[in-house]
Amino acid sequence: MTAFKSVESIRYYACGYCTNDLHTVFRGYPHEKRQFPAGVFLIRHAKEGYILFDTGYCSEISTLGFQGRLYHLFNPTVVRPADEIRNQLMADGIQPEEIRYLFLSHLHPDHIGCVKHFKSARIVLSRDTFLRYRRNRIGDLIFQRLLPPWFGAHCTVLRREQLREEKNAYFSYCDFFRDGSLLLTQMDGHARGQLCCLVENKIFLGADASWGNEFVGKSNELRFPARLVQYDMRAYRENDRILSRMRSDGIRLCFSHDRGIEEVIKG
């Protein structure tokens, strides 16, 4: 069991999933329909309270007009109302109003589906991500209908300079609470401005920096269709090398769409 100082616990929730054929994503894999969960992480900080890292899918994802239908066509998605993070938290006795911070890695629909339920939270994201929200281009894959009218007013936007205040052996970062508990770093690659989080130098919440632990070190094996959905393949490959080093050094990697995350967190 992992022992922390400021962080009292981390819990993982699978909030719906999409299905992809591994053979069409990675070279060297057979045809296998694989379910990729939309992961959400609940962090309990001793002084700051509850923090959510992303919000997973919402059950209305495939009903959001043409954009939602097209997404579902190329990325078949299954989400029941019970899978939504709000309902899972409430089943565990945690009310949405108790979430004090919401860290958003980026604004793709599998990460922002349930933002609307956390109006009491301070939303934290990178400036590059916020600018993409503001410009609202189709290629950024941001479903504006998933974001509530008050979204922008609730955002705390981290500039690149803030995310480069300090540096460790792997990346530059922002020590968000100034206690070494949550180090936020920007990892472009999958999405411009993607925010990741190193928890007390032990567990790395890597969002979509990789498809999962099984695929760390295999960025060169991504097939063309999977490369198309990456913002910057050069940055994606560099991130892959960083992730490999971190894992070799004993840091446990948790990705949004990985399997067996509960065991990774337990160590």
C-alpha cells in the first residue's frame, strides 16, 4: 500500500469506455476488440480536500447532434448513467459540492463529460488548453455542448511560465499547493496543453500521454489512423521516452484509458 504525506488517498473510477481494435491502433497486435475505460482519479488532500482529475464520459455522448454521432461511429462508446462520475461519487457518500478542485488534463469529450456537475469546484487547466476552448475549432475535438455556461468563469488558467517554475529529472512543473504533493506538468503530444500530475513523486497521472502501461515504449508502433488523432507525434514520442524513464525509476504510471489501475495505485 502506498504511503503519502499530504495526500491521504487516490481512488480510480472507470466512467464508461470506448472500444477499439488493437490491430488498427498498433503494429504487431492481432485483431482484438479492446475496451478502453475513461478514467477519473479522486485525490484526497489532507488540507485541500477532494480533487478530481478529469470527469470521464457522460451518458449523453452519442446524442450530441452530428458531432456526437460521428464520434460514436469512429470511437464506439458505452456509458450508463450509473457510470458517470457524479453518480459513482454519490454512491460512495461523496457529494459533488465536496469537490474543491477539478484538474482537467485536456478538453476531449472523454475527459469533460461531467464537468457540469461540479459548479463548486475550482477548475484548473493549462493556458494552451484554455485558448483552444476559446477559439472553438472543430479539429480540437472540444464538444462545447458538454461544457456549462459558467465554465470559463470558474477556470484557473496556468501559464507556461507557471508550469516551468521548477524542474525535476523528467520535466518542468508547477508545485500547485506548494507542499510537493501535486506537481502539474504540461505534456503536449496527444493534445496541446495536456496537463499531467505527479503525486508525491510516486504516482504519475499521465492522462492520454500513452494508451496504457502495456504501450509505454511503443509510440513508434502507432499506426497511421492513431497518429492522426495526436496533436504532435514528435512530442508524443518524446513523452514516451520520459514515461519509460519514470517507470524504470519506480514511478507508477496511471493513464486515463489503462486497465488494472487500482493495482497500480496500491503498488
